[in-house]
Amino acid sequence: MDGIFNMENFPKVDILMAIYKPNLKWLEEQLISLNNQTYKELNLIVWNDCPDDNFNYDDFLKKYINKFKFKIYKGKNNFGSNKAFEELTKLATGQYIAYCDQDDIWLPEKINVLVKYMIKSKADLICSDMYVIDKKGKIVADKITKVRPHQIFYKGTNLFEYLFSKNFVTGCTTLVNAEFAKKTLPFPKEYVHDWWLALNAAANGKLEIVEDSLIKYRIHDTNQTGMLNGVNTKKDYYDKRIKLVKNRSEILIERFADNKTLNKFAQFAKYRDLYYKQRNLKNFYNLFKLRYFNKLTTYFELIMPILPEFIFKFIIKQIRNGNI
């Protein structure tokens, strides 16, 4: 896609970057890629989420950011990425927000392309596909689905329903209308910020997808997100995949109470929880009846209680590696 975008009045875009003890080499590469953006009306706001980090990031950023202004804030406490991005969203003054991680690389035309799509589609949130790179920056895939087959980009009118149980929007690929983003605050602790923004856009606004890969997304051992990240035992699975989803469904019901399909999804989440705690025919039947929300997950959880631990761990490993 053409990276040149001619407008008399360029909407201002705030790049919001949260950092926590970053790998300085990766941060350098990210900053250079931000400075090389072909879009002109940019501003960078950085939130350092490590109160004990005394590194001089101001001088560090000055080495690599010289085409637009930047400002660094430092929290008094470690908030975690979700709360950090919430604070950054509050600080944004531009028309659009581009959320940014500390270890990726943006293609020069990224912001230009997304602003063009945003204005044309009048969307509230736009996301793109991405290249995948390893620790050394080598491209290992030109689409995220080649390493995460479950991350399918859905299109159509029922995106809200797809997003109940699975997020396909990655924050560092997004451009978001700032006024819309601020209306979604606060970000619930049960949702990462990109998922929460996507749900709100699908329910109360407009969510669009750009099929171009516009960033190089670095996958490494310390990534916070990933398929079944942190799941090693059945108890882990319950806490992170069953109990958490039930809590999320309750939050959605509170915010989007009028959606009939959401009420059904809340029942699905409820019976996943009940079946894990008490395996009987009634709970089995009720969960099986609602399997259309996620058939593979339902079938797995119906047999999970009888699986030996070593088989459970093997299956989790296969899912995490994208083999299932």
C-alpha cells in the first residue's frame, strides 16, 4: 500500500509507549522505527512503569527521537501494562492514539496507512496484521496466523460475539480514536487494554481490519501475552481460562447488559466453571448445549478432568506451539 498520504490538515497522533526494564537494544530499534515514520504529526508519550529504574531514558530517547516531541512519565508504583496504558490514554491529547510496546519495530508507513484507513472508514479502532520476528530481529513469518493459528482476523457484523471468548486485536498494531478510547476507561484488570478497546469498538462503534503487515512483532520468552501463557497444571488452566472468563463475562454483562447473545455467553462461562467444580450429568449437558461458542474448548474441558496430568501437559504444550 502507498505509504504517502497527502492532507492539508494532518490529525495529530499520540504514540503511547509503556516500558518496564526494557532491553535497550530492542528499545533502540523501536525508537528508530518510530522516528522513521513517514507520517508527520506525531507525539510520543512514554510511561516508565518501574519506580526503581533510575536509567536516564530522557537522554536515551534524545539520541533516536528528533523528528517530533516526546515526554516521559514515571509511576510511583508498578501498575502493570494495563494500568500503565490507562494512564497514558488519559494523558493523550491528539485525535488518534497508537499504542506501542518497547520491543517491536514499526514499518515506516505504519501510521500513515492506518490514518488513511481510519479517515476513509470512519472507524473507532483499526488494527493490522504483522510480521513476526525472533530475538535477533529475523523475520520468521509474514503473518501472525503462521505462528498463532488461533489468532484469526474476523470480519462482518458480529465481531462483538467473536470477541467474547477470543481476542484477535493486538494493541501495538492499532490506531484508536482518542475520544472513543477515553470513554472506555477504566481498563478492567481482567482484560488487556487492546481486547477491552476492541470489545467496545465492536459493540458501540466501528472496528476495521487492515490486512497489511505494518509492524515487526517480536516474540520472545518474556512476552506477556500468548496462547495458554502461564498454564502448567489443571489448576492453572482453571484460574486463567475458566474462572477468568467467568469474571470477564460478568464485567461484560454489567457494561453491555442488553445483548442477548452475551447473556448466553455468560451462561456458557458459568457452566464451564460449574462443570470444573462439580462433574455431573446436568452440568455436562448444560455445557455441551452451549458448545457453539467454542467447540474445541468445550470438548477439551469435558474430558479434561479424566486426563492424566502428563497427557494434559502434553496437550497444553501442543496448543501453545500451534500444533493443535
